[in-house]
Amino acid sequence: DSSFGSDEADVVCHQLGYTGASSYGNTGTIDSYGTDSSSTLIESVSCSSNYLVLLQCNWESQYSSTCADDDKDVVVICHSTRIWDDPSSGQIRLSKGQYSNQGLLEIYCNGEWGTVCDD
């Protein structure tokens, strides 16, 4: 049940201060940004195109899930660049990409960064 699509990718990029997503997928279908040891914190994300932040979307929160394989971690490539410092709960970032506008989608929750799963 893969629900992460263009609306969700655009919400991610808008929340990060980018103009939108140029592409999206998961580490199993597009260029991998390496493996990670982060827990999957949210999955089954479903957004409306007018949402401004990922946590406005519908999603499930769980540490143990069907996303144990890294090949389902969400990857997003945004159109432009902005860098965030001093994370707060619910903040998202793209990590392990060659540039700051692409990479593995992670969310900051309960004092830790974790991945978002495309399940």
C-alpha cells in the first residue's frame, strides 16, 4: 500500500522552504542515499496538496512496522535549497544526498531523527 506521491513530496519540500519536489520515490526505486540505522517513525503518509507541513497529513506512527527494509525509506528531491538549524519536533529534513535539496526523508520526533516509510 504505497501512498507517498507528488502531493506528499511537495508538502515535504514546502515545509523545508523549497518551491516543490522535482522527484520522489523510495530507496528501492531511485538512487539510494545509503543505508541508515534510524527507526521508522511514521508511515502511510497521505497529504492534500494545500497542506503546509507533513504533520497536517494523515499518517501512522509506529516503531515496528512493515518498513524494516531500508528500500522503502522515502527519498525526495526538491527544486531549491534551504537549510534548517536547531530542530523542533515535527521538523523534517533530507539527509545523505549529494546536495541539501535531495535525499532520505527524516522527521525529528521525541529528540531523535528517524525515517519516513513508503508503505
